[in-house]
Amino acid sequence: SGTYPYYLLLLFPLRRNTAIMMVDPEGILIHSYSHNSHKAITTKLKNKVKTTLGTINIGFDHCLFAPTEKEDMFQNVLSQVAEQFSRAFRINELKTEVTNRLAMLEKRVELEGLKVVEIEKCKNDLKKLRDEMTSRVGNCPCKYNFSDDGKKLNPRRDVPSYPKYTLSQETIEALKKPTFDVWHWEHNEMLSCLEYMYHDLGLVKEFNMNPITLKRWLLGIQENYRSNPFHNFRHCFCVSQMMYGMINLCNLPEKMTLTDMGILMTAAVCHDLDHPGYNNTYQINARTELAVRYNDISPLENHHCAVAFQILSLPECNIFANVELEAYKQIRQAIITLILATDMARHGEILDSFKHKVDSFDFTNEEHVTCLKMVLIKCCDISNEVRPTEVAEPWVDCLLEEYFMQSDREKTEGLPVAPFMDRDKVTKPTAQIGFIKFVLIPMFETVLKLFPQIEEIMVQPLRDSRDHYEELKQIDDAMTEKKKTENMSLGGKKK
């Protein structure tokens, strides 16, 4: 029937014996049974029977027997036929084979239905692995537990990839200029801009970076900037964008190596990692863990370096993974040198060194180039006043907020308070005028000697900013004098 073999069982009763024969559809004898001998005689099959199922249909259309005389015998015969049939065609083995195949099919169906479950299992396995890695990283001696919030650095590797933004040509051009407005961008957009800078400068190709690793590294960087009023990821982006702008404005790729470009950009990105919002003076006076660890020598800057290379030590974040060992050592040392140079306690020392070199500057002299790179990162780190007033002024508010948080804490803890950080003494104009006149302008004017093209777009805005705050100070002074006069008049009338 259908594709299954059909077998004909012929039974015919004899008075003295009963013979049973089984034949296939073609009439070939398969089995015969004689009642007299009680022995089964099986003929050799001429054709092999092929079947994949354990069920064989047997037809009884032509079965003839004597039901009254031979019932017992017939039952016995059927049992023996079934036994012989099973042996002849190995029904049990076929059943086993079928069972196995069905089990495989069922498993496949089950797996198809459980894809989501398997994906979740994979996610859980990966999470366990990440947790183990995080735990291992958590024991790194460069971790900093700041007493204010008890938080420890935990470089993130399991953060989701940020969306891909296509930068417009207008944005690409704006990124290269110090006038870029850093306030209009979300974190994901800033990450995409940083990623673009690395590609545009040829750093991905130069260091044979895996583009996915670059994304993960940038995410790890972002996750390890705290949400301070000033020293946060937006400040990191601000400094990095200014560095990218100066690289383009000063045509540095024509004068320095791509390795130098990578060092400048990476140092800028990492320069304030995990900043706690309290400066070195506080760290030293309060005898914090960082001050003790780094022997009061640039504790914050040393910490920024340690965190930077802790992140880079993670395989999934190591953008320098394909750099040869000796080259990596030089890159690491150069980045450390630049980040340590951002300690304002060393400002005079570094600027004096550059002033002695600038008039006879030699781009083939490694010492000269290193000094220039130190000055460049310093310029970028404190470059907010180079930007348009509407972009620069909010940064002053952010910085003063962070200063006031520190000075309030210093007062509470009985520590010395710097006048420029005391909310009862400082104003915006007084905070900015001295800084612009005695720190920013002298440094940028020294760089101007080497790169005259920065005067209009970087140095002149500083002079304008100085004049702006001096005007504000005059207004404040006039108002203060007026109040004094009014108070004196009121006091005289009372007498």
C-alpha cells in the first residue's frame, strides 16, 4: 500500500497438517511453516526489502483456515510467524533507528523554537565572563576610591555601541575650527565626532586599529569621566576638539609624524580621566588616597595616566594592540609625559623651556618636538576663552561651581581655601582677568611665534575676552562703590 511493501500471508488447512507461507507482492516465497515438523523454513530472499519504518502491513485477504479445528494451533503459528518475521527483518533495529531519527528531528525542532533561549544563554555566559574580567580589573592598584562617594573605577566593556551618526560637511568643517560650539552635542554625537577625527587624521590606518576596538575604547573613555560640573566628558571632548583644530590650523601633519598626531589626540582624550572634582591642592592638604599613593607629586595627573592605561590594557579597548612592543613603549611614555604636563603647578617651568626653544625651533629635534607637544596640550586644556563668548562663558560658571564645591568642603574640613575659589570673594571678572592676562595670552603668544596663523582665530579672541571681563569688572566696581556711598549716606542720616 503506497510505498510500503505489501506481504501476502497464505494459510490453508490440511487434515493432518497446516502449512503457512508468506510471500511478497511479486509472489516470491519469504517464509513457510509446516505443522508436522513444527519447524520454520525460511527461504533466502531474492530481493532485499528496504524500509525506513518499523511498521509493515500484512494482508490477510487470501487467508483460509479452519477456525474450529485449528484455533489453538493458529494462535501458536501466528506467534511464531511474528517472531520469525521480527528476526528476518530486524524490526527492533528498525524501530531503534526510527526512534533515533525522530529524536534528532524533535531536537532540531526544539532548537528552532528555543533560539531566543539560546541567545539569552549566550548573553548570560558573556555577562559572566565580563563580570569575571571586571572583578579582575577591580583589583588593579591604580583604582581610586574617593571618600566622597565611595565609587571605584570600573572600565565598561559591556556598554552598547553608540549609534552611527553621519556628520554633515558643515559639521566636518566646523570641527576643525576653535569656534566650534561644544554645547549643542549629545554624548553619542561627541563620540562619533571623536571617532571621525581618528579616521580623518589617518590614525586608524597608521596604528592598524580595529574600528570596533576604537568604538569600544571611546565608550570606555566616556564611562570613566565623572559627572562633575567642569571636569567631565564634555570637557574631554572640548579639549580633544581644540587639539584636532590646532593640528589642522597649524598644519602639524606636514611637520610632525602621524605617531605624534596619535599621541596628541590620545593624550587629549585621556587627560582628565576619573577626575574627582577636587584639585591637587585639596588632595595634598586632605591627605587623600591619591596624594599618599603618588607622594604628593601631581596626584591627579598620575591618576589620569594610570586609568588611561588601565583601559588600554583591556584587549577589547586596546587601540594600540597591533603596534610593535618598542613602538608602544615610546607611545605610552609620550602620552604620560603630555598628561603630566597638564598640572598647572608646572606651568612656568614648561613655558620657560618652550620660550628658550621657540626662536630656533627644530622639528627634527626630538626634545623640541616633545616640548611643543606639552605646550599644545596645555593650550588645549585651558583654551575655553579662545572660543566665542557665548560658548566660553558657560564654562566659567561650570568651573566656579566646581571651585565652590571644593572651597565649601575645605571650610568644613578646616583646610586652607584659595581666594579664587571662595564664593564669598571671587567674581567672574576677577576670576578670569588675571588668568587670561598672565597665563593664557603669554602662552598663546609664544606659540604664535611658531605658528603665525593662530593670531586672528586664537590669540585675538583672548585679547577680546580680556577686554570684555575688564569692562565687566569696571561695571562691578562702579556698582560696589555706589552701594558703599549709599550705605555711608544712610549711616550719616541716622546719626
